[in-house]
Amino acid sequence: MGQEITVNARPGASPDVRIFDCNRSLTGMAIERYASMDDAKGSRAPDVLANRILGLGASRVTIYSSDVTVEAPADKWPALEPKVLETIQHLFGFYGDDAGWSDESLRAMGVEPLPRPEPTA
């Protein structure tokens, strides 16, 4: 299992914004902005994360280094915040259907999974 990301949430300047501070960098020095699922079609970690968060109901995602800024209607945050926290924490999980990298999850993101090697004794 991949290592979980430690993440803390804090309110932004607007009631529609939450900022999630992570214990590791998710991007280089570029600011990654996503306003739609079409913007988040790539296979890099910030693309995958933005795709998942937008799929939860967020309207915008901005990722810069170890900060993930998420915009959503203020009335959605009580239900959305725990889901976003869990999504970020488990971004790098890669075993099992619940980890986000199952064949079904990959196909839903438009990635065809590679065949798995046969185990050797």
C-alpha cells in the first residue's frame, strides 16, 4: 500500500473555499488549475487528484506544491470536506479496489490498466 498523505483543512477567504495543506509536494513550481473534468484528464498526480475531487462535486481545484485549494458551494462543505480529505489522503494508495487504482477506477479516468504479471514462486 502506498503511503498516506497527511492533510489538514482550513477555511479560505470565501465560504466557498477550503485549503488542504499536505505533508508532501504534489506539483513542481507550476500552479495547476482545474475548472472542469476535461481539464483533469492527465495521468500525473495533480491531474488524478483534481479529477477525483471534481467528481465529488467541487467546482474548481487549484494545486500548488503541497496546497490543494478547492472551491464548492458553501452549503456543500459539511458533506464534501471529509470526502476531499479522504481523497487526498489516499491519493498514492495503489492496492485493492478501495485504493483508487483498481482496474475500474483507472478505466473511469480513461486509463487502460496494464496486465498484471503472474506471480513467481
